[in-house]
Amino acid sequence: MPYVNIKITREGVTPQQKAALIKGVTDLLVSVLDKSPATTFVVIDEVAMEDWGIGGMPVEDYRRQQRDSVSR
């Protein structure tokens, strides 16, 4: 009975995109581990941007830094 928890930043992911994630993860577990879709659980948690950090900084600051380094 697999349980998969996907955490994403809250940035306007549509219900259709979430459905695609759920189906894709379920299909992957079926094909790789031969798990039953009926007992495969997928949960998507949306996390506020200010509650997510990468590389020791808030995600928005991290992304800004990455964009700035690419544009140089």
C-alpha cells in the first residue's frame, strides 16, 4: 500500500495538473513496483512560498539569485 506525498510551492497549480501528477505517480508505481492503483495513495501538499527555503534562503530570494546569475 504505497503512500506518496508530493510537496509543491503554492503557485497556482491547476486541478488538472494535480490530477496529472496523481495519475503519473500512480502509473509509475504500477509499472515499476507492480502496485495496485486501488491501494496507492498520493497526497499533494501546497506550501506557501514564504514557508519554503532552498540553499539557506527563502525560495523567492533563491530564484531571484539564480535568475540574476544566469542573466549576467
